[in-house]
Amino acid sequence: MRWGIAGFGWVAADYMTPGIRAAGGTVTAIADPSPRARERAASLGMRAFETAEAMLAAGMCDLLYVATPNDTHLEPVAAAAAAGIPVLCEKPMAATIDGAEAIAATVADRTLYGTAFDQRHHPAHVAMAAAIAAGSIGRPVGVRIVYACWVDPHWSPHGGAHDNWRADPGRAGGGAVIDLALHGLDLAERLLGEPVERLSIALQRRIHDYAVDDGGMLTGRTASGVLFQSHVAYNCAEALPRRRLEVLGEHGLLIATDTMGQTAGGTLMRRSSDGGEGVAIDFAAERSPFAGQAAAFMAAARGEPHDFSITRDLALMRLFDNAYREALTWL
């Protein structure tokens, strides 16, 4: 299937494009206002346009992936909906809850829509969800996540082809927390089969000199009583251990190390409550979450069963927005 990409930045170029190819798709065209981004795409054999509307009008895309700054998602999503093109939009849905509501209203029943929660599709997390569903650790008790990285005020990939909009509160809608924490919240729902329904956030602006949070701690619980905790950060050195996912159950513990993030690989272990040695759980370690995500969305576009849900994603944005706005009053 032929993909168009709106916003040919770091994630789109370095991770989603190879993921689409690994899943059997082709990136035929991109749209980006940056001349340097368009030049890079052209050098890779893609048609390059300045706007998503122009790209879609050229009839070169069966699917659209939107990876523009958070406050500019609506325009390309609306263009795809008007053209009847299935659209996969990066998280968060928008920089504000009003923007997310507008996207949901625009898409309605006009086309297939998915939010790009790639962590749902990491093979280790798929294997973890299967182990939980099979009862390998008994009833889940808690989910614990550490998902951190280093993003300073001057960070810019690809030699400055794009500026660091992730540190701009208007364009991003926040900082580390809106960028990273939604992955964990969505993944917890995928693993547990139920959403976090109570959520509290504590923010920090501790290390970096910019107008957004550079870290945060989230706590919550599901309706059945599973506890949720997530530490996300832009102020953690890349060389330090910074990616870990645990699900504690009444009879054991699942531990995924170096799986949260864009890259393939990592490890997945199960430890049982009898005190024995941990047992490794196999998964397709060479497959990236972006390849899994692209494959799943192409299957959904072909009419196969899928779990993309704008209703679920909008509910998550509403939950997050309420907790985040309260947290801002204490920052």
C-alpha cells in the first residue's frame, strides 16, 4: 500500500518510513513546509510537497501518516477525511483537548482513523499482553513504567531541518509528559484490557531552561483496582538505564527492559512468586514497533479486524487533559 507522510521530521524519517517498508508498504510522497525536509525526501526517491492537501490531490497515497507538530494535526487529518483516505496520526491527538475534539468531529465516520501509539505494537509488549491474558502472573496488581530521555532546549535532529517544537508549550501542548506519558497510559490499557480511570500528575521543570515540564510522575488506577505509575522525563541522560516496564501480578512479575521507545529489541522476563530464576519470554526482537504499527494499520485499511479506536483515544485525551491542567497549577 502507498503511504503519504505529512511532516517528514525525525520520527517519520528515521523510524516510521523504515517501519512502513519493513511491513511491506511504500512511502511514495511527503508533505512538509521545510525545504530541507523536502530535499531529503526527494533524495530518497519520494515526491515532496509543501502541503498535505497538494500531496493528497496528486492521488499518490492510499494511507496518510501525520507527524507534524501537535498543534497542526487537524489540517492534514481533515484533508485525509475529505478524501476518504485512512489516516494514522501521531500522539497526542492534538496539543489541546479542543483540538482533539475537533479531530474526532472531523473524522467521524468518514474514514479509518488511528492514533499512532506504536508501543501497542512492540513485539515484546504484544507478548506481555498475551502472557497476562493467559494468567501467567495471576491477577495484575500494578503497572510501573520508566520512560525517559534527554531533550535539551537546543535539541534538533537532522542538522536543524526542524526546530525543537517539543519545548514550545503552544505547539506541543506541554513538554515531556504530553510527549511520553500517553504511550504508557495507552499501553497499560492494552496490557490490562481496561483503561486507567483515575489519574494524577506531578510535574517538574527541574533541569532545562524552557517553558514546558522536563519531567513528571503519573499515578492512577483502573476500575478493577490495578495501580498505575509512570515516570517520564526529558532530563535523563541517554547513557543511563531509562526504559523499563513492569507488570506485577499476584503470582509473578513481568519485566520488559529497553522496549519502551522507537527501537526494536530489548528483553522480556517473567519471575514467579516461588522465588525461582527468571524465565525469558521470546518475541520477534528484530521487528520494530513502527513496523508492527504500519502492518496493523494496513490490515485495518484492508478491512481486517483491528483495535484502532478514536473513541478510546479521545477518552484518554480527556482523562489526561483533566489531570495535566490540574498539575500545571502546582508547577
